[in-house]
Amino acid sequence: MDQAADLRKTGSTVKVIAVASGKGGVGKTNTVINLASSLAGMGARVMVLDADLGLGNLDVMLGLAPEYNLKHLFSGEKRLDEIMVEGPNGIKIIPAASGIQEVTQTGTREQQILMEQLGRYEGEIDFFFIDAAAGISDMVTSFVRAADIALVVATPEPTSMTDAYALMKVLCNNYGEKKFYLLLNQVTGEAEARQVYNKLSRVGEKFLDITLIFLGYVPKDTNVPLAVCRQQAIVEYRPESPASRAFADTARRLKRLPIRSQSGGLNYFWQQMRGGKTSD
Ligand SMILES: Nc1ncnc2c1ncn2[C@@H]1O[C@H](COP(=O)(O)OP(=O)(O)O)[C@@H](O)[C@H]1O
Ligand SMILES: [Mg+2]
């Protein structure tokens, strides 16, 4: 069966998924790469933006050495199609600059350049992932707010849970965001994932009146750091490993999720980004 055609038939515009965590090092980039690759393996057309603009490492995790990146796009030297590189299962990757401070001070103009060129891909992709930076900068919050799906990645470590909560609190109190999806990473199994989810969703409901939806979990798996060292997506390197199976399950669930707005897609995303929600 042609699953890509199937996706299109279900009337889907692009599903824009922003992945954030508050705390760094919890597995965001790894999650983005593997969910994107899994979905692409199922026939979806997937694009990924490394939005850790100044310290991006998504390309490094895949052993790609892109010649150009967002810096060249923002400076006008290159177009979006010229900086894009291909990842596992044909995912399209927009590489961030690395170690370039100016890029972290991205303002309205840069966002417009990116969004304008992205708009041309409407109808050509099914999923658009944003690997947001750690922390709760304006850049992170504007990406999360503009996306259809706000996906929070957390681990059972108290520091990760606290930061995930802080991120949701800022998004809720300052911007009225009320719905988040949670992916628990590095858990021992479903029981621990559910336990952490229950805790976070209880406090979220009680103090912020938000809805937290359990999207899935990924077990702690020694194959993950091995794949990272080999600079390969684990779903490619060890497709039968526990983490890979979990990514595939989560990817299937993502495919079934409805998008936030009726209009949806990259145009909606762009409008949201332009709606005065910029970092300067
Ligand atoms: N499910 C997992 N099992 C084992 N190790 C993991 C898992 N997920 C992530 N890691 C480890 O954590 C490191 C950081 O992951 P990364 O995706 O770079 O985090 P972030 O993008 O949130 O900073 C990875 O290099 C990997 O070694
Ligand atoms: Mg990262």
C-alpha cells in the first residue's frame, strides 16, 4: 500500500510538531531524528528544522557535514533548497549554524526569510519537525506556540520533570497554551513512563489547568548512545532494538493525531510566527 498517498488522501496538510524540553540532554534531538526517520520509513514526507540555531547538532548526530546552513539562508547567500540536506529514509533537514552567536539572535527578518521559503513546501511534506533549543527563550516559545503539536520530551529525572513543567508553565501563563503532548525518554518501561506522566499531568491540571497527553515512551537503551557514536539514527542502525520499536510505535500514534487548527499546515504556522510573536 502506498502510505504516502494514504496520508494525502486523509486530507492532511502538514503536521507541524515542535519538540521542546526545557532541560537539555534529555533526548530531544535523538527523538526528532528517529520519529522523523520512522515516519519517512512509513512513507511520509518529512522535513526537520534544527532550531537550536546557534548550537545545532542534529547534522552531527547523523554524520552529515552540510556545506551551508541557516546562517547562509539568513544572510541571503543561499536559498532554503540549497542549504537542505538529506537524512535517513530521505528526510529533509534544515541545518542550524554551529557556534555562531549572531544566529541565536534571530529576529523578525530572519524568521520571515525562513517562513517565506518554507511556505513553498506546503503540499510537499506531511510532517515538519522542529528541534527546539533547550531553555525557554522567546525563540523556543514562538516555535512551540506556532506548531500544531507541542511535544515535550522529559526523562524521569526530577530536574527534567521540573524543567518540563517550567516550560509548560511559561507557555500557559504567558501565552495561553493549554495542550501539550508528552514523550517520556530513558524510562525503564511503560510503568515508569505512566508514573511520571501521571505526576506531571496532575500538577499541570491542578496548577495550570492544562491538558497533558501521553504520546509515548522510549526505554533507556544502550543501543542509543552506540547509534549516536556511529552517527546513525537508531531506527536505521538497530531497527529491532527496544528504543527503535518505541519510536516506531510513537510515530504511528503521531500519524493518527488530528492537527490543532482547521487550516493547519505551514501557512498557518507562518501566520502564527508572524503574528507579533517574535524574539525582538
Ligand atoms: N532512550 C535512550 N537511551 C539511552 N540513552 C539515550 C536515550 N535517549 C538519549 N540518550 C542519550 O542522551 C544523549 C543526549 O541526547 P540528545 O538527543 O542529544 O538530547 P537533547 O537534544 O535533548 O540535548 C544522547 O547522545 C544519548 O547518548
Ligand atoms: Mg539537542
